[in-house]
Amino acid sequence: MSELVKRYTARERANHWFVALCFILLAISGLALFHPAFFFLSSLLGGGTWSRILHPFIGVLLAISFFGLAARLWTQNRISDADREWKKRLGDILCNKAGNLPEIGKYNIGQKYLFWTLVVCIAVLLLSGIVIWQPWFTPYFPIVLVRLAVLAHAVAAFVAILAIIIHIYSAIWVKGSIRAMTRGTVSAAWARHHHPAWYKEINKGS
């Protein structure tokens, strides 16, 4: 059996899957409320009324959980010179010509872009969601701000959904990645190939 290395703790995996579940429920209820063509999705949350009631509360739970996770991953997602150089060689990487590449840490630049995209989108979704949260907060804001918040909420949701679709596709495409979030470990060969700087860091002194 190949050597395995720890990539995520049980707490990190639980947080990830909780955020993922909240995101799915928010996407379903949000689309149901956004356009009549998607209203049938509201039945998964008990109908239109329950979708409208639950959507903002689930959004708050997602924001708390996501930013709790993001706070722990913040420094690991700073874009470095190695990331920028790696990005320039992206064409070679996609063609499996990955020789003499700069060594990547725990996350590559694509994963870091996803991280910062979600940080911005979820912050916008939370703030705009509060402004349009009827009947609790909306009456305290001018109608112009409410309309802008509706637009910002829709745009941020679209970008976030697109980012998550790319995230899921990438996890499936890079063989061995899904195991990291289901079992918490990856093979040593996977770590050395995809994230050599991280592999060296975790093996210091061993």
C-alpha cells in the first residue's frame, strides 16, 4: 500500500462538507426564488414559503462556517512569486509537460483564486442578503440601496455557483483529490507531484 500523508483534519473536513451542504441548499432555494422556471426546486425545502424563510438563515450559517474555515487558511492562500510563475506555465501543465516547474505549496494558484473569489462573493452575499432580508432589515434601508443589493446578490450568487462548479470539476479531474476531503489523506506520490513544497514542509525533520 502506498504511503499516505495527512492533508485535512476531521474538523476541517466536517466544516467543508457543512459549507457544501449549506451552499447546495442556498443555490436550490435561491434559484427557486430568483425565477419562476426554477420554482419547482422550492419543493425540496418544503415549498416557496419555507424556501423564503430558510434561505437567509442558511446563508448566515454558511457565512459563519466559511469565514471560520477561511481564517485558518488565510495565510496559505496568499499568492506568491512561485504561483505567478506556475500560472505562466499553465498551458504546459494542462498538456502534462510539467518539467522544471516552481514548487507549489499546499494550494496552487487556481485553488487560491477560488478561495479569494468565494471570500469576496460570500461577503457580498451576506451583506446584500441582510439589506434585502424581509421583513426584518429591508425597511431600514433606502429603496435605491435595496435594488442595488438585489442586483449584487444575484451577480455574486452566479459567480459563486460557477466557481463551485469549476471546483467540483477540478477535484474530479485531478485524480486523488477527492480522497483528501473524504478520508483526509492523499498519497505521498500525489503530494510530491502536485504540491512538492507542501510535501517537503510537512516532512521536515522526519
